[in-house]
Amino acid sequence: MTQDRALDILKTGANVFLTGEPGAGKTYVINQYINFLEAAGLHVAVTASTGIAATHIGGMTIHSWSGVGIKDYLSPADLDFIASKEKVVKRVKATQVLVIDEISMLDGKILNSVDKILRTIRNSEEPFGGIQVVCIGDFFQLPPVTRQGDIMTYAFMSEAWLSLKPLICYLSEQHRQADEIFLGLLGSIRKNEIEEEHYTLLEEQKEIGYEDVEPTRLYTHNADVDLVNNEKLAELPGKIRKFAMEGKGGKPLIEGLMKNCLSPQMLELKEDAMVMCTKNNFEVGYVNGTLARVIEFATDGSPVIETTDGKRITMETTSWEIKEDDKTLAQITQYPLRLAWAITVHKSQGMSLDAAEIDLSRAFVYGQGYVALSRVRSLEGLKVLGMSPNALQVDPLVVAADVRFHALTEEADEAFEAMEPGEAEEMHERFVVSQGGKMPSEDDVKKAKKNIQYAKKTDTYTLTKELMLTEKSIKEIANERDMTEATVWSHVEKLVADGAITASQLRYLEPAKWDGMKSELFAAIDEHGDDKLKPIYEACDEEYDYNLVRLARMQWQLAQEGSGGEQPF
């Protein structure tokens, strides 16, 4: 099924299971749908099965949202207690669409409990109290984690799933992997049709095919990850810079956020450390999984990274939140980075990696091998360190269910294909109006895009530019915008690079006696190039701080370009 068809089906208000192989575009489709719902004035609750997944999508865990907590069985007293919680009742009654991400990791018993809670609070016998439910995920990926002795149940085996009767939208397009041989391997794993030739193929992956890309190592156990990262960091020269995570809000909620955040509570870095971005920031130009190297530290201590494609970024701290009705219940703040010589397979789920070295010698659950391998885009970016005999196994129950999912998605696809022109659009409007919303135009949807988690910031660079045009100092801009001065300088650099700031508009930032400083700095840039600040800084005997080096480099760059025909100096 195409992404457009899946979106059409979602807009009808039907309960949906949105699935597909890694890279098929599940996240893209659901974000498009959230845009639509926001524009229509409908309330959507975005949740996930795990804390890690919840931080990825900017939502809450389904356990917190529903009030079920860690209970996988609800007594009548438990149900009454949850239904008496004002916050839970308020958000459940306000919700018109419930999104549950990474459904493969949600035990069916929990899904049954959520169903019971929603029916009780909304006083309805309809599945989930009549809310549209959208489950997202891939059951070939990691299964639910259960307490020792408990029997795991997949969500699709639960009573709640059977009563929900979701339409299956199985996305068939591939947007991550373009390597046909590799795609064939992943497809064989999904069918449980692994042959000797597949093991041979993986055993042959002894080297990464990309130059100048240091791969991330994936291990199945935390101890291996910590050992590699600590050893690699210790090998680097220089001083360790430490950045402590900050939190505010309810203590249990803060602890939960910290535990599930991909960035560590104490981030330790050095120059040349291999790092990975742990959050999406499309505006600045990185996503969760972007690999980079720390090239220096700004004057305020902020790490400056260089991505594998050569993009230089001065990192800002970011926040992970638990929100309820636009109120922040808990918040943690940290640089969205972690050491990335190694990570666990569990924490890699949902990431796309340029290159990875994978150790599956101690794989212990279904799906670990598949998750690890499907993080990379091609065999060229893969090196296999070890492989246990059962590393590529997937659960036969999932294989059987997948056959059924394929058949059901074909039925849904054919049904929509047979509709009369305009019929689907009429269904979309009926759903929106029935929920008290207004059918949005395309322009409305585009405007609403700014309100969802991956694009909610206004154009921060434009705001900085507007303040610059009033000739406010960098310090004044930083204070007014509640940013660090290093962040504002990085904005100025981007504005210059994009041609949004001219040479004359930079002049007010020049300090006294700038001409002499500039001559020395320009000479250093001529000799060492404008790629990195540190060689320029050292060539001038560390006489000028990094911000002055930045200013000189921008002026030098504009001089080389002629600043669009303007006489730069």
C-alpha cells in the first residue's frame, strides 16, 4: 500500500494498524495525519509502548496516558481507582484519536487494560470507548518485555485487538534501503526462510565500504556498550567535558524520562569523540541517529559537532517533556547527544545509521538480529562482528500473522480503489464533522504542521536576524531570546551562509581596533583555511576569543563571495 492510500484510510476515522518494513515511511504517514487532525481542530493523543519510543515522538507512554501504569491486570477496584483520577479522565474524554507507536513492544494484556479503562471512563461499550485508534509498528521488531515467569502476548493476539478490528495498512514503498541484495536478505528473515547463503553473505561483511565514516557498534547487552564507549573515550587526548542533565517536575516522572532518554544523565565528551544525535531537529539539520564527531567546544562550553556529510553544528540543549493538555508535567534538559562508538540494539530501534558494526553473538530474543541489520541502508555500511546460530530467527507466530496482514491490506486497498471519485473525501469530511471539527484546506494543513512535535519552532534564524537589524549585541540577543551566546553566533553563521546577512549588516559587531585584528585573522584563514576555527585560533597565539574568530571567518567568506556584489569592507 502506498503512503497516500494509507493516509486516505486514516482520514476516514477507521481504526488502523499502520505497518511495514523499516524505512517504509510509517513515521511520515502518521505525522501527515497528525497535521490533518490539528488543522481540523481535533484532539490527538500521541503515545508509545516504551519510554524511548515516546521521547522519539514527543508523546507519553500509553501506560502513563491511560493511567494503567505497570499493571497488566486490572481488578474492579483498580479500574474504579483509575477512573476516579481527574487528569486521566480529562485527557481520555478530550481525545478523539489515539496513536500508539511501537505496538510490537506492547503486551496484549496491557492493550486489554487500556481498552477497559477507556470504555469505563467514556461510558461506552464500543472498543476503546469509541476513540479512533491508530497502532503503528512492525511485529518483526523487538517483542514486549515481560517480567520473569510471565507469558508474553502480542498485541494482535489480544481481545482488545480483535474487538478493534483495525484496517491493515501495510506500506510497501522502501525509503531507507536501496540495496536489492540487502532487501532480499531482510525479506527472507521476515519469512523465516534463512538459508546457508544468507549466513555466508553476512559472514563476508568484514569491512565498512564507506571512507571517512566511523561506524556505530551495536551490541545486545549494555555491558558491552559501556565498555567500548568508555575505552574509546579514554584513548582520546585532552580534557573530559561533563554535562549534567537537568530536570524539573514530579520526581517519578523525571526519573522515568531520564531512564528512557537516549542522552545520558551525565554526558562526557572530548574533542574527536564519536557521537550520535538523539533527537530530531530538522530546522538545524540533524535527526535521531545522525552520526558526528565533536570537533571543538564553543566559548560557553557547548559542543560543536561535524556530521558525516561535513555539516558543522553548534549544539544547543534540548528538552524532553511529558505534557498533558499543553501543560508540562515533567521536563529534562540535556544536549541531544550520546557517545556512539557503541549502542544497544534495543536503543537503536527507530534509528537509521550510515554505518554499523553489529555483534549478534549473544542475541537472546526474537527480532534482535532483524532490528540490528535493518538500521543500515546497505551492505556497504555493514560489518558483522559475530553471529549466534539463532540471531536471525523471528517468531513463527509473527510470520503467520504477517501473511494475514498482507492479505487484509490488499482487501482494504482494493475496497478504496473501487470507490467512486470523491467518495473518500466525503468520508473524510463526515468523520471530521462528526467529531466537532472543520474539514481543513491544504493551506490549513500546512499551517498546522508547525504545531506538531517535529516542526513546532518558528523560524528561529529569522527572529535572530530581526534583532540583528536593530543592531543589538550578541549578548543582548541571547538574553532576549533566552539562548546562549554561542547559539546566537551559530545563527549568525547560518544566516551568512544562506545569504540572509550582508557584510554591512555584520559591521556593527566589530569591536574597537578591529582592522588590526582582522588583518591577522584573515592571514591565518588564508594559511589554514576556513574549515575549522581551532587552527585559526591557535595561529593567532590564542589572542582572540573564538567569537572574534567566527566574525573574521564570516567576513572573510563574504569577501571571497563579494557579498552579492556589495563592497564588503
